[in-house]
Amino acid sequence: MSFKIAFIGAGSIGFTRTLLRDILAVPAFKDIDIAFTDIDRNNLNMVTELCQRDISENGLSIEIQSTLDRREALKDARYIISVFRIGGLEAFEQDINIPLRYGVDQCVGDTLSAGGIMYGQRGIHEMLEICKDIKEVAEPDCLLLNYANPMAMLTWACNTYGGVKTVGLCHGVQGGHRQIADVLELEQNDVDIVCAGINHQTWYIQVNHNGEDLTGGLLEAFENHPEYSKTEKVRIDMLRRFGYYSTESNGHLSEYVPWYRKRVEEINDWIDLGTWINGETGGYLRVCTEGRNWFKEDFPNWMKEPAYRYVEEERGQEHGSYIIEALETGRTYRGHFNTINKGIISNLPQDAVIEAPGYVDRNGISMPMVGDLPLGCAAVCQASISVQRLAVEAAVTGDDRLLRQAFMMDPLVGAVCTPPEIWQMVDDMLIAQEKWLPQYKHSIHKAKERQKREERLRTKEYTGAARLKTKTVEEMRANREEASKNAKEADKALERPAKT
């Protein structure tokens, strides 16, 4: 069996390496073609060297095609995996730090809120360029598997405006599934779940064990759990008030809704600083910065570690390899996928990107109808979809009025800022990120003129309610094991530098 898989943003070494292991653990895939492309030569060379070493140690003869030329990597590809962040850590810092001046305190900033909206503006513009290349040089009817955030916005843009069949993939459902099994004191494989909603706001609307629906017992189980009762306060409160558990982590979820991060003095009541994902201000930016710096420091040691084993028992839970395996071999796979709605969830907009259960075999990806979400859950999703729709249209058209409206409609930004503050914040972010936003050339020129001639609203030097210091390489050397673990886990779609 021979076909080609291309990785865009392959310099994300931990995530790329893990996905490649999962794919090459499939016995039928021992002779496929693999292409890596990135705009950072150093990162690309390192990930290629490490993955090629893994391939050789597993006795395979695959030679990775590693190139800075994206079109060469995409040529004749049947599957494309996107893992990139346009603007890299430079733009990511602006996504977090500029909104902080206006009181918008984000933990992650990659899906909604001010950071997620701007991340979408950068990513959508580049994604549409990638779609052009795919249509010209890849296999006809190829499949784009998108792991990059903001998941819903990018997947929406690729399907609707890029003309490329795209499925968005995320591991949030699997993570929450493990937690549910944990609080119920059951094995994960013995708990059957149905999740539906939108990416990062998907709801476990059915939790079954041996034919019994356990959904109604989740609140008490989570409230009494010794760890989650402290680390998942936002998710538990949403469960208490809406009746269903959400897929997304405490820190992520806290910035998608208007209630938990709008008052500085109350943010710490809802978060936990044991790990960044539980709500730390700028937590993802911190661990990604540390991870990037440590990866560059520690790469020679990675080459000395044992190679990944390409065997079924080492295979992870990311959907990508299982989808490709199902399409190529006919082995049925069930997962949760991000696709255009088209009637799957009947009380959410039909053109929006939803996340819901799907089945894959040789005939393709099938998404059964879910029906109506519970009304409150649908309302939460609907608020986010309105922001996504405005943000996607803004990114495609370069209409900064739509961009500003997306900021206004965002639940957290709207809870914290006045309309004049939002207008000024958007100007600040457009100007700061000019080199990644060519579609806003004229709007940025006008924003610069306003900055010169208009009196500015007062902002503040605010570091956030719960911000931790970024460790230096010297500090990380004190615990190399922890630093390496962080670098591998935090590296997904994070180390893409500016494209100039």
C-alpha cells in the first residue's frame, strides 16, 4: 500500500513525532511516503533527523521528504496534516499581552476571546493560501486533517472558502472521557459517551455504562473527587448550572464564557495553579516559551534517548492515524470530528463547524444525526458561533468592522470592555501584527493614523491575576525530566515563526 502524507508545520517536533509514530504503527503503512515542510529550517532539520532515526530503528526503509518548499511537500499527497501557528511566539505574546492592558485576562488565547480571534485572522489567511496549493498539486479529493487552532474557524474557512475537504481534530473529548471514567471509578473502555457541540465547547450529552445512563450522577461524582473538585471548578460549575460536563479544560473554558474571568479579584477563586491548563494567566504562552527554549537546549539528548516503537500498544489516542487507517484499510473507526454541521446538530446553524460523533471506513467519514442539544448547551455554543462567523468573514474579506464586531460579541471581551475600548484594542492588535495580516493593509493604515491624532483611552500595565514567571534555561536544567516532558507536551502547533 502506497500513498503520501504531508505534514505542514512539521517543526512542531513532539506532536509531529507522535503523529508519525501512530501512523507507522499501522502494519499496512510500512511503505507509504512521508513529507515534512516548515518555514523554520532549523526546526525542520531537527524533527526530520529525529523522526528518520525512529524510522530506521524500526526497520523501515521510508525516507522522509523534508523541504522548505510547501508545494513540493504537498505534491501528490493524499492526506495533509496541518500543525502550525502563524506568527509563532512573537504574535502569541501580543495575543495575550495587549488584551491584558484592557483587563482581558486569558489562560490560552487560541480559540476565542481576543487572542483566539486574532490567531484566526493570521491562520485563515495562510490556510486559504495552503488550500490553493493543495488544489493545484495534491491528489484530487485529498483530505486535510487540521490540528491547528482556532480549530472551528480554520476548518470553517477551509471547507467554505478554501474548497478543500477538511476535518478538524482535537483530543479534548478523549481527555474528558478519561476524567468521567475516573470519577465514576470505571475503566474508560467501559464508559460509552456521546459528545456534541462545537470544538472546545462540546458536551457529554450521554454517559452510559452497561446500558445505564450515568449523566445525572456526574455532578456529585466530580464534587466529591479529591483532585477535580479543586482543579476543575469552572467545569464543575458549568455542569452544576447547565446539567452537562464540558470537554474543555478549566483554563480554556474559563475564557470562552463571560462569568469566570471578568473580575480580577475573583479569577483565582475559579482556577488552580498546579498546572497551567487549569487557568493560569498566559499559562499556555509560558509553557510554550519554556518548551521552545528547552527543546533547542536539549535536542542532542533527545537523539540519545530510545527511538519510538512503531507498535500498536504504543499508539496514542489522536484521531488522525485511525481516520487514515479506516479510509485505506476499511477498519471501522469511531471518533469525534469537527465538520460543517449540515443537519447533524439540529438546533445549531447549519453552516457552522460542529464537533460530534462520526464513523470512518473505506466509504468515507459518516456523521450520524445528533438532533437537538440541550437548550442551555446550545445557547452557550451559539454565542461562540456568532463570534466565529464574524471572525471568519473578517479574515476572508479583510473587513475590520466585522473584526471589531467579533470582539464585541466575544463573551469575555464583552464582559470586560466598553465599545470604545474594544475599538482601540483592535487597532493596537492590528498594528502590532501587521506583518501577518496583509488582508488588513488599508485598515491598519487608518489605525495608525488614529493612533497619531486621537487621544487614547487609558490602559494599564496589568500582568494578570494569576501569572507565573517563565523559567530560564538555567532554571529548567535543575529538573531536566520535567523540562523535557513540558517541551514535548506543549509543542503542538506552537513554534511557527513569522512568515515574512
